[in-house]
Amino acid sequence: MLVVKSLHIIFMVTWFAGLFYLPRLFVYHAQASDRISIERFKIMERKLYWGIATPGGVLTIASGLWLWFGWFPGAGLWLHLKLALVAGLVAYHFWCGKLMMDFRNDRNTHSHVWYRWFNEAPTVALVVVVLLVVLKPW
């Protein structure tokens, strides 16, 4: 199980790399005004979302389920809170996909400032999840 736990952490880091960087690309994309930059951001966003973030998210959830059913069947409230945060991160991931599609279709309606704030959500979730997993308060 320690191998699965290690893989879970590696996959989570990969997923979070995408969750941290994709909204940052959105900030720059929202500020871009020339066609070359706009098209470059569309390519970067698509490759990050589909090539790094989505596989990382899927493998994080798969290895997390493996751990849950194989190691933590009687875990406490901390695990339920962690799972609620993970569900929120999955929703955030899909929201990023929707925003990426809006950019792809030249229908972005948000400012670069909005994306700067939007970019903070996974940071807060990561801090809380790590504290829950390490401290197991309940």
C-alpha cells in the first residue's frame, strides 16, 4: 500500500501543477491582445488541461479510491472533509475546462483580475487537505 500511497502523492502533485498553472495562463490570456499570443495561449491551455491536469486528476482519484477501500475503510470525519474538498477540486477542474473552452471560442467574459482571484482556490484547498491528512483531527 505504500507504493499506492506514494503514487497518489505523485499524481496529486501533477494534478495540482495543472490546477495552479492553468488559471495563471488564463490571467495572461485575458491580458493578451495580439493574435499570435492568443493562439499560443489556446495551445498551452489545451495541452496543460488534457496532457497534464486531467490525467493527474484521474490518477489521483483512482489511487485515492484504492487507498480508501484498501486502507482507510473506517476513517473518521477528516476523510469525509477531505473527500468533500476533493469533490470541490474536481468541480474546479471542470470549471477550468469550461473556461478553457470559452477562451478557445473567443468568448471569455472575465478580466485578468478575476482570474487572479480564481487562481487562489486550489491553494486554499491544498492547505486544508494536507492539514487534514497529516493531523487527522477527528
